[in-house]
Amino acid sequence: MEENRILTETERNWAMLCHLSAFAGFFFPFGGIIGPLICWLSKRDDSTWVYTNGRAALNFQLSMLLYIVLAIPLCFIIIGIPIIMVLGTLKVVCIIIASVKAGKGEPFTYPLVIPFLQ
């Protein structure tokens, strides 16, 4: 993205929606991936800001899904339960922070992200 370019309100709103749509995962199976994927695919060619934020949201959701799946077997030895709780809290907090920053036009880097999409 160009450094001097001013983002439109529509670009900022779509970028914010890419992050916020991940909350669909709390209501629908795989909604945390499907929501950002739909937003990203529908507007990625229109704006590099939306492309960057949608890709970041998708990479974060895929990473969290992988970490939670890997932590499930650890629930049998108790350690998996607090790990899943920490991951869930991290997920909610990061989605909120990323959404607010995207709405303001500020970049945000998710922690613990595996770059599945380049």
C-alpha cells in the first residue's frame, strides 16, 4: 500500500469487517474462517488495505484453529484446558484490537500467526 495514500471510509469499513466477521465462528462451525474469507474474496481486488487486512484475519483464524486442534488431545492430561482458554481469550482480544485499528486505518500485526496465505 502506498504510504501517502488516504484510505476511504469504505476501505476502512471493509477491512474492519474482515476482522469482525471472525466472530461468526462463535455462532457457526467454521464461521471464523468463512466470514473473513467471504469479505476478503469479495473486496481484495478493490483495495490493498482490504487485501492486507483480510489476509491477516484469515491467517490468524487458520492459525488459531490449528493451535486449538493441537491442544484438544492435551485436554486429557488437563494442560489443554487452560491452553484453549488462553487461545480463546487471545482470539477475542486480537480481533477487537485489529478491528479498531483497521477502522482507524492503522496497521496491526496479529501474534502467533502462521503465514498460510502470502
